[in-house]
Amino acid sequence: MIILPICSPAAETTVRIGVLSYRELDGVLFNWAEIQTKLAEAIPGYKFELSPMDGSHLHDAVSKGELGFVLTNSTQYVSLASDFGIQRIATIILPEAASPQKALGSTVLTLAGRKDVNNLSDLRGKRVAIVANDAFGGYLAAARELLGAGVDLEAGDADLVYVGFPMSLAIDALSSNQADVAIVRTCLYEHLAKQGKLRLADFKVVSPRPEPGFKCIPSTQLYPDWPLAAARDMDLDLAKKVAVTLLSMPPSVRGLSWSIPADYQTILELDRDLMIGPYAELRTSSFRGIIKNYRAYLLAALLVLVGVAVYFIRVQILVKRRTIELRESRAKAYELQIKTEHMARLSILGEMASTLAHELNQPLATIAAYAQGLERNCASGQVNTDMVSKVNHEIVAQTERADKVIRQVRTFARKRMAASELRPIADTVKEAIDNFSKMLPALPPVTLDTRLPPGKMLKADHQQIQQVLTNLMKNAADAMITLPAENRMIDIVLNQTGNDLTIAVADRGPQVPPETLAHLFEPFFTNKPDGLGLGLAICKSIAEAHSGKLSVHPRDPQPGLVFQLSLPEYRNDE
């Protein structure tokens, strides 16, 4: 408090009482002059000076210590008490209120003929007349109730029409159709009717909440009325005298009286819900405050998230669809691969048919010779047990030889499912050479040069790999068919290049023109009169199916070609 000494014969001390501009209370029959006069009479030596001011100026004056007492509405009192420690010493009580604890609220009015406005939730989208957004009865009490009804006035759920003071202008705006609804302090509506300034029948109260003992009709819960508060550094004796004076005052002619300080907890709850006063910081830190302040950004972020979610779902659907299509495609490709492998084997068998006929002809001719000799001996009577046994043994041996040739051909030509197996690559190559050597007679010699350390492993369908090697060795033999037998030789080199294991199959046939080399792996390209042109194309596809490759280049410096099959080495970290 600042007490200003005045140089006068009476040596009176001036005490300033800051009063929130009482235009808000216009029509409620308040007369502050009565209080000023009564204090001056009861407390000699002091001159009490009333200083009406708006809310911001009142706040500044308290912060600078320019006021000894403050008379203001409930919400500003709570804010000033929190910021500057002012302490209430008495509370106004109106004649309409039975208790100082329930003396003030808001009345929400609309025209009696409006059928679309009956509850507070109906105010959404309507024009609402108010005096100011810091008026307690004229805005704040109703704003809290509307928030609970799902109508956020600050968020723009209704169109606020500011009319200013006196508060009766809000009702005038309603009457002149400038607004659909008016928010006023409780009892103003009834007082104006008593003064003949309006007819009660022309209006209706929206969401009326009658309170026992309260003589007016509010639309909200009721709160404590205005308090008189002393500054934090006010002289205690003076504050006590002021409180005693006010509490001992009889009701004024207009019904105003004072009561002991009310409990302002309900005001704190209102401030918290509206995030004003001591809870103003919640506007930026609370969830609702963040939603309110950053609604546009949050909406944009939500739209982005929805877009991302839709995109993600669409991608998942496409991935699932593509996966199904890929599986179907791979299944068809696998089926085609099995068919083409079978065709390749049949192609090789077709090329080997004449040789196979010769291979079978030898055991069959031997069997026929033994059978005919046995028949002649039987006719001449020269048959004995030893001879029959010997002939039978030779016939069985030649039959087994023929059966073995037929079984090898059937095994080679049979369709089967692909199967991946881990085994040493050298074993696969040696087995391919052995099988090929047994399948055809008069083959060129095959040399194997293994330049790999023992134990190099290959994970593959080894029968397919052997099929490739068989085809390459058959082609090498065919390429040298015109050479003298002593000049024919198939050289196989097993080596490693980087992470790949390589199998090189080299012949010593004539040179092949570059333009022919460029087309060797194309399907149906062949320079053999009885060939189908599928063998090398299928061999290349088998190599690629094993993540490898099949290539060809001229043998240098010797004549002939080198076919190199490259396959990835199996490593333990795979």
C-alpha cells in the first residue's frame, strides 16, 4: 500500500481504493459513495479516495504499490492475490443472494420466440452478445458452462458480438436482432424489468438453473461476489478497522451489504477450466491449451499422418499383391524351368541316339552269338554242363551291361524336382565326368586340373550342375568329331576367381567365328544338322538360377573354345 500524506491542517492520510470500473455493475444499484463516506466517518485521520479503473490499469497500480485496497470482481481478485499477495477482508452480498458464497453468475437470454435455442449447446454457431471477455457475470461464468456443454467460445464455436458497457447493451443487441443470444450478469435482467425497461415475457432464459434462496434465474452455477482486499503491505490495524466498518454497516437503501470473506475455491476452479488468472500458463502447456493454440498446425499434422497412413496401407496392399504375383510368376518360371531342363535332356539324348544304338548293339550281338552257338551245339549233341554254364554266364553279363546303359539313359531323361545340396564342388565335377564317360563309347579323354584347395563347398542342385557339364562335354566332343582320335582331348580346369568357383571346359576343335560366338546362348541357334539349339540356352539359365553365369571365349593360343561356368562359393557366414 502507498499511503499518501496530505499537507493540511488536519494532517489526513490519503488511502487509495482501486475499484474495477463499475460500469459492469450498472443497473445493480451499487453506490460506492456510501462506502467512501462511511469509512471516512468511522476511521478519522484518513481520507479514502476511490479510483475507478479498468482491469489492466488496476493490475498495474497494484504491481506498483499505488493502492491500499482493491475492490474488484472475483476472477481478478484471484489473479491479483496470486501475483501480488493481496488479501480479501470482506465480500459484497446482494439482497437477491441468501449466501455470499453463491451470489453471482451469468444469465443467458434469447428471444421468447426462438425455438432453436433452448440449451447451452444450442449456442454453437450463434451470434452471442457480450460486454467484454474479462467480465465475470457478463462472460466468464457462462464461458465455463458453455465449455462443459461442448461450446468453446474462444475457439470460435460461436460468433461473439462485443457491445461494451453498460451491460444492458447486450440485451438491446438481442432485441434488435444484432445477436441471437445475450450473456449478462445475474439479476440484471430482473432489475431492468422492475425498472420498466423490458418485458420479461419477451425473453427466455437458456438452460435455467434455479438456486434455492437466490431470487433471480441464472444459467450457470453461482460464485462469490466482489471482495474488498488489502494490499500485502497494508497496515494491519487499518485493514482491521476497514473490515470492521464494512461488516458493521447496515444494508444500504438499495440492499447492498458486506459479509465475512467468502471461499473463492470455485473461482480458482473456473480460472483453471478457462486457463486464466493463475492458470494462464496452461494455455501453452496443457493438452487443451496446446490443442487450442496450435489447432491449425495439429490439424495439418493429422492430415499428413492420415495421408502417410493411407499411403502405408496402400503400399502394404500393393506389396502383398506384388508378392502374390511374384510367387505365381516364380512358380510358373520354376515349372517352365523343369520343362526346359527335360527338353534339354531329351535334346541331348536325341543327339546321342545313334551312339546309344551302337552301345546297345554290342551286348545284344554278343547275346545273340552265344544263343546261336548254344543252339548249334544242342543240335549236334555236343552240349555239356560246363558249356551251358559258361554261355549262361556270358548272356547274363551282357544283359546287365545293356540294362545299365538303359538305366543311365532313363535316369538322365527323367523329370525331377530341383533340390539344393551342400557338397564339395570337386566331387560334383568328378561324378559328371564319370557318368559322361560311361554313357558314350569312344569319348575323347577328359583331363581334370583341380587348382582348388580341398573342401571348397558348393550349395546347389548338383544334378543340374552335372547336366550343364554333361552338355558342355558333349558339345566339346562334337566339336572335335572330325579330328584324329589322338588329337581329341577335353580339358576341365577347376579354379577360383574372387568369391566364385569356376569350372572351365575346353575343347581342341576348330576356331569359331566371332559372329557365331555372339549367338551361341540364344535359344534355337545351332550349327548342328540334328540339333535343337536349346542346350546352351538352358545351361545358361541354370547357371543364372544359381546366381552364377556361363560364358565362352576362344582358347588361346591353342584352337578351340573354353566354356566357363562360374558359381558362388558357399561360406559359413551365409
